[in-house]
Amino acid sequence: MIGSIQGSANRVVGSMEQSLTSVGTVSDGAGQATDSMQEIEGSTHSIVQSIGNITSALSEQRTASLNLAQSMERVSQMAEENSATVEELATTSSQLNALAQNLQGVTARFRL
């Protein structure tokens, strides 16, 4: 009987040792899972920050593009104004030339 109890106790001890080994393995796996989750969380934060930086850069680029478009529109308007001024100057120059020739004709009559 004592031998039977000792045998049962030995089996219980063996089973407990296996359970302890299994608990250690599961605990190690849980630790690795925790480490992996923390690494994923860090990567996620990094990705979110990168997306924020990209969004900010795109906003700056949009503003710069709008400013460039406005500047180009102003340059275009100035070119049109310059063209109109050149045409006006050409007309005035022709008129002055005609007046000068007319004046030369009139003054030629008064030569001594």
C-alpha cells in the first residue's frame, strides 16, 4: 500500500513537473508575444508620424503651388500690360514722326 501511494505521489510529482514546464513554455510565448506587440506598437507610431509629416509636406507643396500660380498670373498680366504699352509707344512714335516731318515741311518754307 505504501508503495502504491509512493507510486501515485511520484506520478503526481511528474505530472506537476510537466505542468510546470508547460506553464514556463506558455509564459515564454506570452513574453515573446508581448515583445512583438510592443514592437508593432512602436512601428505603428512611427508610421503615423511619417503620415503626419507627409501630410504637412503636401500642404506646404500645395501652398507653394498656389503661390507660384498666382505669381505666374501676375507675370502674365504684366506682360500683357507691357505689350499694350509698347503698342501705344509705337503709335505715339509714329505720330511724333509724322509731326516732325510736317514741322520740317512747314519750317522749310521759312528758310532764307
